[in-house]
Amino acid sequence: MGKFDKLIELNEVLGSFPNLAEAVRSVPNLVEVVKKDLKHQPANLEQSSSVGTKEIIDAFITDKADGGAAEGYTRVLCRKLNQFAKQYPKLPINPEQIHAYLRQFKTIDVPTRQDQWKALNMLYKYAYRNHTDDNPMLKVDKPRFKKKSGQRLSREQAKLLVSAIRTALEWALVICYFGLRFRRIEAERLCFGDIKSDYLIVQGKERTEELPLLPFFRDKLLSLRNNHSPNDPVFGIKADTLAYHIRQLFKRAKIEGVRGSPHTLRNTAGALWSSFGGDWTSNRQLLRHSAKTMTDHYSPLSIDELRVKDDRYNPMLNLLRELGEVPATIYQNTSSAQQP
């Protein structure tokens, strides 16, 4: 019951007493009830700053873009945060409000609540960068959910998949997701101008990144070029449609018991890397995982070193060599290609 409800109740009580003196004697008791009720209510849930949420979001997104964040990443981040701005036009400074917002998102199948928390955590870190101790997100715990084990193909299943490729589009897709370890949305963002002679520019999850590009992969990707300009997308279709083509390829290869998805191919590339003798550090650098150990942080491999290792240990390329589709590694006689 709110303050106004209590006042209405007080008015009704006073009206029920014909004797004014009796009413006056009853007022202090009812006022004490109101005070006691308000004392045990939670903190004001509508406590907000005077700063517009959208204004902060725009400044934050601009700061991320200026810091080198990929355009696709900032678009996704902006979409998540704008949903928060619609619900809270003024930036909330009460942790309970943020908790209430996050509770709207389910965590049973998809970690949506955690994704929202990550976006809000970055936003508030930016907003409170000069007053970190006052950041309300410090009192909002990161949501937890039970992670599912990653889906991946066995070596034989992966060989069946590459053997089932028929069209130039399928070659390009499998190269992106299996050969180059793209995330699902990254293939949609790839433009012909991003494909260089020996490296490739990726509009990654959080930033624009460079990957070594082997000649076989480059030629297959450029086979889709025709008369397209450098700014034209390689595929020209949405990520959902690209994922559909991958599912159809899984069916043609008669691969069962494994989800036919771009991420399955990315997981497979990471898992099979070591089976061909590749080292863990270069594998993680090629997968472009954001979490790094101190050793990785201070001693990353150069793109030329990665290219040599990729040519030697790349799972897709090695499976194609076993099938006789591509020649042996072109770096096998160079001293830099020696296995560590």
C-alpha cells in the first residue's frame, strides 16, 4: 500500500467517526502505522539520475567506435542498450531498477540476461569512469547459467563435410566458418575489399581484426567476385540464410547427431587444430578469443608467423590435402615452419 492509499484510508477512518475527539485520538495511531509501513518498504525503485539514458548510450557507442570497435559490434551493442533506454529514459542509479530490468530476460535456453548484463556493465563503467565507487552495477551480480557443451565434428565427419561441397557459395561459406573460424555474423559483414593478397580484414565481435589468408582460401573467396566492387558484400545475404546453407550441406553429407551450424564448424576448427600438431597459443589467437593469459598478451604471434602455422596445421586445409584437393604446405621447407 502506497502513501496516497494510506491517506485515503485515513480520510475514510476519520469520516467514520461521529465524535471528533475520538477521531483526533485515533489519528496518531494511524500515522504511526503509515510511518512503520513506509519504514519497512524497499528503497525508492524509481530513483534515477537527471542524465538521459539515450544521451549516455550515444556517447558510449561513439567512444567504442573511436577506440576501434567493429561497426557490426557497435550496432548490436546499441540495439541492446536502446531497449534499456526505452524502458528507462533517465539513467537508473538504483541497483534494484537494474535487477528488475534484467529479470525480464530468460536464461534457460539462451544466455540473454547475461548478454544484457555485459552491455549494461560496459555502459555504466563508461558513465562512472571518473567515480567508479558510485557505480550501481557493482551491486548487480553477473547472471549465471549452465553452459552447454560445444558441438563439433569428428575428423571423419569433417572430411565428409568438405567432400560434400558442390558450389562456389558452399566453398566460400565453409572456408569462412571452418577454414577461417568466422563467427556466424562475421561472414555476412565480409566485403570483397576486406580480402587482401595474404591477409583478410574481419569485422569481429568487438573490433576490426586481421587474419592470415592462405592462397587456396583467397582464390575460393574471390571466385564469387565477378563484377562486384570492393565495398560489395561477398555473400549479399543475411546470416540466417547463410546458416541455412550450412544446414543443407550437413544433410547432404549425412552427418547426424551434430547441429549443422556455423558455430559447429568454428568449434571443429579449434578442436581439430591440435590433432594436426598445432599449438594452443596460435590456435586461440586464430580463434580470436578475447580472454588472454599474460603470456599471450605480451608475446602475440605476428600475422606472418600465424600464416605459416595456419598453412601447416589448418584442419580444413589438411583434410583437403588428405583428399588430394590441395598440394602440400608451401611453407614446409622454410625454417620458420619448424614445429615448436
